[in-house]
Amino acid sequence: MSTKETLNVSILGRNYTLLCTPNEKATLLAAVALVDKKMSTIHQQMSMSGHDKIAVFAALQIANELLQFNMHNTTQLESTQRIEHMARQIDDVINPPLSPLI
């Protein structure tokens, strides 16, 4: 079992204490930076106060970006699979399998 370490972070001026494994630390710090940046941008652009509302808007933006990324990757994977299938079909036409001699 990995040992957990305490990580003190600040998001939009509020301090939070998180627990993570050493392997998770870099990713968690990047996530904190992303959330802090999103919340700060929303706070400035929308002149919105209330951490709860700002957090919800930030969560929606991040979720939307994640869904778009996943849809793009799925589309890209499907396209790659179709291209590979077509390449196999073309290869079969150009180089048909040899029929066994009877």
C-alpha cells in the first residue's frame, strides 16, 4: 500500500488539504492549477461571486472540454479502424490469397 502525503493547495483564494500518493502528486497539482485557473477566469469574466456557483461553472466547462476531447478521440479511433479495414481490403484485392492446388 502506498503511503499518502498531505498536499496543501489554494483554489480561488481558499486553502484545501488533500491526500495523495507520491505517484498522484504531479497530476493532482496540475488538476488544482486547472481548476484554479478556470474558477479565476469565471470570477473575473462574469463578475460572479459565490464559490459554489463559480465551482459549478468551472466543473461544467471542464466536463464539456473532456467530453469534446473524448468524442474527438473516439472519432479519430473509428476513422483509424476504418482506414485499416479498407487497407486490408485493398491489400486482398492487390495480393489475393493463393488458392491451394488440388
